[in-house]
Amino acid sequence: MDAIVQEKENLTAFLDETFDTLNSVLAMQKPELKQREVGIIKFIGHGIVRVGGLPNVKSEEIVRFPGDVYGLVFNIDEDEIGVILLTHGHHLRAGSEVRRTGRVLDVPVGESLLGRVVDPLGRPLDNMGEVRTIRRLPVERMAPPVMARSPVTVPLQTGIKVIDSLIPIGRGQRELILGDRQTGKTAIAIDTVINQKGKDVICIYSAVGKQASDVAKVIADLRERGAMDYSIVVVATGEDTPGMQFIAPYAATTMGEYFMENGRDVLIIYDDLSHHARSYRELSLLLRRPPGREAFPGDIFYIHSRMLERSTHLKEEHGGGSLTSLPITETEAQDISSYIPTNLISITDGQIYLSPRLFQKGMLPAVDVGKSVSRVGGKAQLPAYRSVAGDLRLMYSQFEELESFSRFGTRLDEATKKVLERGWRVREILKQHQYNPLPASDQIAALLSVTGGALDDLPIEKVSEVEKTIQKTVRDQLSDQSNSIETAKKLSDNDLEQILNAAKGCVAAENERSRRGADD
């Protein structure tokens, strides 16, 4: 009985203390009226809304519609504002209220995004729970000033022989990938992501306007090969609003800039900017902005340049990180001189062109060496490539020219035949299967074997098979040379000779096996 009485007294004391606290808090409250701007929806279109009122609203401010639908202020006219919707607003009606939020569009950033699939607003799409971050950054940010930038000095290895040897990419560079549809543009980007495993490079894949099934395949490929552990996937499919497709690459860039400013190296892939430009054209036409060439608005160049200029290599006092971008764009009928591709070529530091003609011949990856260029990466290329592949581009170009003339059936001299034979072997050695990026030492072994003439006596159909044998032999028997290649040390003439002798030994062994098989 005493226990019950004591419990009642404790409860009474607790309630008295709680009421006293509430009364003191209420006594300190001084109610005041606040002015709140409210606008009215005047017109609803596909992904856009025109709103009356809100006289003090600012450009790129977030406004809120009924049902927790948000929009981004895009146009500010004298009598109305144009807003692009960030989510579907099927329930919105003319006459509904619109309220200001007083903030600009921002996204969550941080380590917890790694391994996740999110939309451009940072909301999870992978059924792995909420993304918990402690910081948010604006989607639209100023590019680093010139004085904060450092030269590109460190290579970004793609693991693809034809790119690392002939069109090298450095950390902090912007290298455009372009070509007709279904020529392997995304495959090159995904192979590059897979090759960053264990290299402390954070990868961000931004899908813009792609089909959901294509994006799901990319995510499955990354998961299967363990690449999602250091990757972030930002998805705005063709089913999303044009506004979401428009902000997706900017949001992905902001996520990457957080890591860059903290001294990390980041690779970001925009797949693809053709869809991004079309979504911006759609929004601009719906908002009655004046059209220009091919109905694109006049600032179509600026929307890409202000985004790609954020990719750079920072000086140590500004963080020392780098943001490397691989924008992808689609050409039509091999026309690289059309509007959007030429804009992007002029913004970026080089381009990798994928030819449908090479793709149809089975030359994969279908990189057209003659139309591809890297304006920066050669300065960051590993020294071993310069000593092995320095003259490879010129030799390959001469071979392609001779090959076109040889089709006329004219009689060829021995020197020309020798150039053609070696060129065919170079082409064969540059072929590479998807999802099979190679370390630098394996690439050097293969390239040196063909440029040094070790494969001249080998039938072309056996080149790929012997290439694997040469690479294994160099890894097992010449580990010092392999380590020198990977650690960016220059190979001596003796090192090159040892690798070439190992390649010749493998070719001789293969020819001997073939001869014995023919004799049997």
C-alpha cells in the first residue's frame, strides 16, 4: 500500500514540474505576425507550371505546391513566374496555392552515398533504407577559379589498350565520348569504372534520360564486378520529369565536388548529354523561351560549359583532389559536326569517337583513332607508354591509308606488304573484350610485342591467344619490369629488350606447337 501511495506522489510531482516548465515556456512566447507570400497556379503543362504572384521570389528558388510537390523557379517575368516541376504533379490544378521555401536546390553529400543508387534529389532508389548524411550542398555552384587549379599530371587508367596508349586521360581532364547509338559508348565508361577498383578513385555514374532497363543493367554489372563499393549512381530516367533530367548531372557533379574538395580523386560519367540537352530544350520551349538553332535555346552551350568547367585538378591548398569527367553524347549518321557534339567538343579536352563502321566489322572497342584526340592526358601518361607507343598512332594511320589503297588490287612491294602485315596485327592487338580492363603492365607487354615485330611471323588468328601467354609470362618472369610500369618508372632499353625477348619466346613456342600439330 505504501508503494502505491509513493508512486502516486512521484507522478504528481512529475506532472507539477512538467506543467511549470510548460507555463514558463508559454510565458516567454511572444506571438507575432509574419508576412508569407502565396502564389496561384495559372497554367499547368508537361513538367512546367506558370504561377501568378510571389513578387519577391528569386531565380532558382524552390517553391512548394500542394501534396509536397516541389518546383524550381526558372523564369521570372513581369506578371508571372515559370517553374519546372521536380516530381510529377498530376494532382495539381489551376488556382492551387504555391508557397516559397526561401532556399535553393541542394543535395546530400558525403561518404554514406557510396554504394547507393539515388535520384537527383538524393532520395534512395535501391530499397536500402534512408541515405543519412550530415551535409547538403547547392546543386548550382561556381567552378573553381583558374588560380586554384593545378596541371593534370596523374594518369587515369581506363584499362583499355587503345585509349591508354593512344588517347590517354589524366585525372582532372574532361574527355568526351561520342558516336552513333549502339556503338559501345557506355561500355567504355563502365570498363573505366571497373578498372578503378583498388585505386582510391570514387566513381559517379549519372544516367540522364536513359531507359530504366538500361540503367538497371549498368547497376547489375557494377555490382557483379564489385565496383559499387566505390561508386554512386544518380538516376533520372526517361520516365522522370524533364526537370529531374535537367538537374541530374548538376546534382552528380555536386556530390563529386564534395570528395574533390576533401582531397579525393573522382571520376564522373554523364550518360548522356544529348538527352540532357533535349530535356532543356523541352523545358525552354514550354516556358516560351525563344528558340535558336535546331530549336535549342540560346544558352544551350552555357548549360554544359558551366557544368563541365567544374571538373579540374585542384591545388594542394584548395584540397588537392581531382574531378575527371567523361561526358557521353550521341551522334546521328556519324555527323560529329552537328550542334550539340560540336559544342561539347569545344568545351572538353579531347574526344573519343566510336565508329559504327568499325563496330560492324567486329573491331571492339570501335575507337576511330584518326578522329579521336586527347589534348591533356599525354602529359600525364605513364613513361612506359611513351617509349612503347610513341609512334604507334602515326604507324597505324599510315597503315589505314595503305590498306585503303591496297583494295584496288595493285601489286605491292615488299616494304608495303610488311607495313600492312604489321598493321593488321596492331589492329588485332588493340581489340579487347568488354568487362576485361587490363593493368598497364599487361598493356605494355602486348603493345611492345607488336611494335617490336615479335608477332610478325604469327598468323593473325592466333594473335589474341598468344597475347594472353605473353602477358602471363611477363607477369610471372619479369615482375621487376611489371612493377616499374605500374609505379610510373621509366623502362630502360634493357627492360624493353627483356620484355620483347619474352614475347618472341612465346611466339616461337606457339609456332613450334603449330608445326608439330601439322606434322601429326
